[in-house]
Amino acid sequence: MPDVGAVFGSYTYLASEVAFGAVAFALLYRADALRRAGVTIAALYPIAYVWDWYTLTIGVFAIELRTGVDLLGIPVEEHLFMVVVPALVLAFHETLHGEP
């Protein structure tokens, strides 16, 4: 595997979130499911935020290749992660099982 960290440096995590987020957006748009996915993600976000904040606070994991910008106590990339991951799951679900 190529070392994308050598290319993007401290923007590696952000770049990966943008790339996978673009895939999720495209699939949700194609499935006409942007609004439904947005509602679900908004409902999940507070739970994901508390879980993420807690695990980072107690040291469960550390993020090395990030911008260093924090928002509300967690890296900005983690906020994107909490949107992109459910969006991608919903995008695949809607693409595979949505109405044609």
C-alpha cells in the first residue's frame, strides 16, 4: 500500500474523510436519500460525539496524522468521521435496497 501519510502529512485523516465522504454523498444523491440519511445522522451524532470524546479522553486511541484543530474537545476530523461513517453505511444500504 502506498504511504499516503507521506503525501498528505497532518492532513491525511482529513483527506481520507473528504474522499470517503464524497463517495457517501454521491451514493446518497444517486439513491435520492440525502434527506433521510441526514435525519438519521443528526439523530446518531450526539451519541457518537459523547462516545468519541470519552474514548479520546481516557486514551483508548490517539490520532497522529491530523490537523491539530480541535472543536468541542475533539479533533475536527473526528466530527467528520461521525458523519461520514454512518453516511457511507446508509449510502450502501440505500444503493442496495432502496427503491429503483
